Amino acid sequence: MLLDLFLLFVSARLAGELFARLRQPAVVGEILVGLLIGPSLLGLVRETEFLSLFAELGVVFLLFIVGLETNPRELWRVGRHSAAVAVLGVVAPFALGYFLMQALHHPTNEALFVGAALTATSVGITARVLSDVGKLGTVVARVILGAAVFDDILGILVLAVISAVATEGGVSLPAIALLAAEAIAFCVLAVLIGRPAVHRLSPRFWRHPQEARRNPIFALAVALCLGFSLLATTIKLAAIVGAFFAGILFAETREAAELRRSMDPIYAFFVPIFFVIVGTHVALTTFTPTVLLIGLLITLIAVLSKLLGCGLGALPLGRRQALTIGIGMVPRGEVGLVVASLGLTRGIISQDLYSMVVMMCVITSILAPPLLRPLLRPAQLPAAPSAEGRP
Amino acid sequence: MLLDLFLLFVSARLAGELFARLRQPAVVGEILVGLLIGPSLLGLVRETEFLSLFAELGVVFLLFIVGLETNPRELWRVGRHSAAVAVLGVVAPFALGYFLMQALHHPTNEALFVGAALTATSVGITARVLSDVGKLGTVVARVILGAAVFDDILGILVLAVISAVATEGGVSLPAIALLAAEAIAFCVLAVLIGRPAVHRLSPRFWRHPQEARRNPIFALAVALCLGFSLLATTIKLAAIVGAFFAGILFAETREAAELRRSMDPIYAFFVPIFFVIVGTHVALTTFTPTVLLIGLLITLIAVLSKLLGCGLGALPLGRRQALTIGIGMVPRGEVGLVVASLGLTRGIISQDLYSMVVMMCVITSILAPPLLRPLLRPAQLPAAPSAEGRP
């Protein structure tokens, strides 16, 4: 156990560091090193029950933190542009991915999972590029960041529905409608009941005269994160759906900044290990010419669908800005990998398809930054109106 | 897995909070709630492979943090008094515990483990009391804190030797000497090679222009903590011995304060769960009248041996101060429980003896604060000479 964790952690951090220095996303380095030390190549780490449960815990924390950094207010600020970008940017990839898989005669469950894996934007990569070139204050940046929030919520809803459908087995329209209603009810109730409760509770935990080590606000957050994940699984949603909404509940509290700092070491310990494990699951032997071809096809669909969907949504801002926004939304990353990983461990998608989806996530994540930088550099992008003064 | 973790974490934190409000050590609350939800009473949580590995990871982090807070320089400041208190406070409990078990016809391995579990002072409880009554600046407090550092190091050495002896099976004098030499060599080499390396490396990690989330100094610390634990197990020492020394390496770096803050959430997540699991291992059915009687006898030995050993060491400071220091060193806690837990999971000590040792740790931890407070309150304890100006 110690050996496995040591290997996974050290290789994750070394690869992440290397890729960060190469100005590439750390997550790509983590996946590739997983492929290297996994059963396909060096065979240093093999899957144990402990590691898969450990990875599951890691992804629950990851989605909690994504939720914690999702500020619903951003949505209202950037308004209709973000909403249009997000909705079209979810519908287009899901539909294109689903129909591609159906056309290739894959089972409906697989098609649904590929569609879902194509929906979620990994905004971290784009945000990093925007911040590198000092363009975080532009309209383009605001629209992208706002859309990504919306995207995450829609993506989680899509995942909630399809994972429930896949567990149920059948895919009848009333069943989907029921599950969608259940998923939406979970989110709405979580926010309606949980938000006021958390906003009322968390200041009390904050002020509690305890030694810093006991960190009561952190304890409350971890308890809710685990509790919501559990609740989600009991109504047959994925655990990460619950974790994500638990995170959202804390996102707007006064304690959010402190809580984010407390979650950082948890992130730094669990999350890189999760992505290395994602990489170890990729079986190189599955990459036959056919798989490579379909993988490239999925990647193409992934790029085009976001470019078209998001670009169309952003068209009122002008063609150049629409193109920038479209490319900014291309990287899949964390959430796409989480969906693929869930599909694989539940036996819903095949090993082949898993490898293709990971390939798509890796390529889109590597592709976006070099395409984005020239679009951002020369143009005088309009600055966003200041958000000061608005509540 | 989520259900187990949720139950363990929430009950740990609620019990810890309750005991903290009752001015009792949180660790006592965590053990007792473990007893409550464990197989003995409610049976809500049962031991799984995941949970035992998770607890093992928790205790590795715990000992790393104990090491990180162990400042070897404190030893020189308080000088000979602390050293005398520490050495006599380790020798007396070990010897008395060992001979008591031998007299009761327990196997030698068990006697060694009980002796070891009796050695280590849990200074956290006493430090809390001293800080509550504002006496942290007194000679008594300095001597206690300094002795506790020495105590931890001696305790870890004792543990290193006896756990290796127990794994080897036989207990021949040359074998013990060899293992003691091995343990001491490990510590000396770790400090001689590791300390300059860490002192040279850690500022580079600190200054590295990375986003806070990647937290490179934390990554280095976790990597060394896991790596040293692994190294210790490969030379048949306990993993926690390695973790403890990895912590010591960082204790005097400039980055130590930042690192402690980063380790806090790791502590807050893993450590309470570890102590609840310690509690779940106590089988109530083992508490026959005989076991209770021997348990009380061990507890009596635990109190008297520290009182005599440490008191004798502190006698040059006057009888009242010697008594205060003796009582301040009485609480066993974390390290005693870690030793017992290690003995149980390795099948070296029986379930009966495990329950007795846990009982001893709980009673000594509850006993010390109420005895200590009156001794501290009325007397004008001499203040320690200021340590300012010394390097």
C-alpha cells in the first residue's frame, strides 16, 4: 500500500511538474505517467481494491472542490451570452457524440456515456492560458468562465441521468424523464434546503473558539461532501454529483476562501493520484488501428462540436471573439475523464472506448492552449464592464 | 466505503467536539465513540481492508506531523533537567510494564509491547492544560515540553527495536543489539543525510513559481513521508518510525510553518478517523473481571512509573515542581495507542491486552488534567529564562 501510494504520488507530481514547465496541463502529464507505470508498459502499479476506493475518494474531493469554485453569481453577470454558449456547447457535443457512436453501431449505453464525456469543458486549462497572457478581464474571458460554470452544472445533470439510466439497464423515455426529474429535484432541494442551512451554520463553525487544527469549517465541509455523495448514491445518482452540489453550497459563504485553502492539501494529495490511476487504466494493447481511427474521430467531433456549439452561442459578439470562445471551450479534462472512469469501473463502456475517451481528453487539452494564444495576443479584446457595485 | 468514512468521520468529529467542550481530550471522545459504533455495541462499522489501510495511512501522517512539531533545539534549551526527566520517564515505565507482564506470565513479546506502549507521553494534553492556565512560559512547562520531545524520540527507538524483534520472533540479546544498532543507524543517517538535503531542497520548492494549489513544499513533504515510511518497513522497522523522522527533517526549515498549515487539513481528515478505528478494535466482551483488574494494574503502573521516573529526574527543581512535572508526563495517548494498534494488527498482542492498553491510555489522558490544574493554579511557578538571543 505504501509502495503503491509512494510510486503514484511521486510520479504524478514529477510528471505534473515537468508538464507545467513545458507549459502543458499538469493533468496530461499525470495521465501519461499513469500509462507509463501502469500494466501496459512498466507494470509497476497494479490495481488493488484499496487503490480503486482511494481513487473514488479522490474524485469525490475533486468534484467537491470544482463545486466550491463554481460561483453561481458569475452566471448572472455575463448573462445571456454565457448561457447560450453553455447550452449549445453541451447539446452539440452530446448529440454529435451520441449519434457518432450510434452510427458506429455501439450500444446505446456506450453512446450515452461518450456523449456525456464530450459535454464538460475543463475550464482550468483555458483559465490558465487567459491568466498567462493577462486577458482574464476581457469579455471573452468572462463569457468563457461563466459558460464553464453553466457547463459543469449541465454536465453533472447529464451524468446524473445517464449513470442512473445505465445502472437501471433499460432506456425508456418515461424512465429517463423520471430520472431527470429526480436528478433535478436532488439539485434543487440540495440548493433550496442546503444553501440556507450552510449559510446559517458555517459562520457558527467559523467563529467557534477551537484550536486551528480541529478546523471546524473544514470538518463541516468534509462531512457534507461525504454525506451528499452518499445521498446521491442511495438515489442511484453518481457520488460525484452529490459532492459537486455540496461544494456549490459553500461557494458563496464568507468561509469559502478559508475552506478553499483548507481543501488545497487534500486536492494536492488525492487528485494527482486519481489522474495517474486514470492513466493506468488505459490499455495500450487496445490501440488497434481501428480504435485509433475512431479515437481521432471522437476527438474531431469533440473539437468541432464545441467550436460550432459555443461559437454559435457567442456569434453576437463577432466572429473573431466567437472563434476564441469556441476554442477556449475545447479542452475536456477532469470531468470527461471522471465520466469515462465511471463508465469503465461500472462496466458500461468497453476498455476500447475508455482508451478513446482518454485519448480525446488528452488531445483536446494539449491542443487548445497553442491555438488560443495567437488568437488572444494581437487583438485588442474589449474589456468586460466592471462588476463592481453589483451585489 | 463512503458510508463507512461518513460514519467514522462524523462520529469522530462530533465526539471530539463534545469532549473538547467538556474540557476533556478530543482523542478520548474519538476512542469512546469508536467503541460505541464498533462491533462491540452498535455494530455500525465493521473492519474492511480499505479501512485498515486507510487507518495505517492516517497514523503515518500523524507521526509525520508529530515529527514536524518536534523541535530538537528545545532539547538543548531546557538542557539536563529535560533529559533526566525523559530518560527516567522512559526507562521506569518500560521496565515496570515489562516486569509486571512477565510476573503475570504473559509472553515476552507481549511484555515488550506493553512496556513500549507505557513509555511515550502524549504531551498534547498537558500542553493544552498549560496553555489554558497561561503557564506555558514557566520552567515546569519548558521541562515538560522538552522532555516530551526526547520521550518521543526514545519511544520511537524502543518501538523500532521491539517491533523488529517481534517480527523476527526470537529475542536473543545479540539480535536486539543488532536491531537497536540498525534503528539508531536509520535515525542518524536520516538526520545526517536527510537534514542537509531537505534544508537545501525545501527553499527551492518554496520559491518555485507555481500556483498555490500545486503546493510543491507539501508535495516534497508527502513524498518524503511516504518514502521514509517505505524505507523503514523494508529494513523491518515500523512505517511510523520513518514517517516520524521525515517530519523531524522539516521541523527546523523556514518552510515548517507553511508546511504545518498544509498538514492541518490532512490531520483533520485522517487522524480522527484513525482514533475511532482504534476504538472499534476494543472488544467489550474481553472486559472480564480479570482483564479489568489487570487493566487497572497497568494503569496504576503507568501513572506511578511516570510519576516516579519523571519526578526523580526533576527532583533538583524542588518537590512541588517535580510532582507537577511527573503528573504532566502521565497522559499516554496517540503514541501508546499506535503501539497497541500495531501490536494487535500484527498479531503480537492479544485482544485482551489491546483492550487493557487502550483502557490505560484513556484513563491516564482523562486523569492528568484535573490533577494538574490545582497544582498549577495557586503556586507562583518560576518563569523560564528567556530563550531570546540564542540561535
